[in-house]
Amino acid sequence: NVNLGSNTLSGTIGDTDWKPLSMERLDLSRNELNGTIPVSIEVLTNLVELDFAQNELTGSLPSQIFNLKRLSK
């Protein structure tokens, strides 16, 4: 689990090599992130919860996010 919520992070998320692939929860809420959610998030196949709330993200969700079969939140 990675909880970086409420850490005043800013900038873009970036298209990165996400590790660990076994991550089940990713919380980046309540920061100052902008830009779009990267397509590379699709490698986090074990994600159950993903939270980008209360940021300044733009654009649509990448269609690859719908390939995350375990994602429920």
C-alpha cells in the first residue's frame, strides 16, 4: 500500500515504471497534482483502491484503467 495523500505533492504524475506491481492501494488524494493519469498505471494489476481525489488533474481516464479487474474504488 502507498499512501501519499495530503502531502502537498505538486506537478505531473508522469509516465513511469510503477513498482511494486503487487501494490493493492494507491492514495495520491488531496495534493496539487496536475496533468493526466498516465497510461502506464495499467501495470498495477493488483490495485483494489485508487484515489486521485482533490487534485488538479485534467483529461479523461486512460482506457487502460478499465483493464484493472480488481479495482473497486
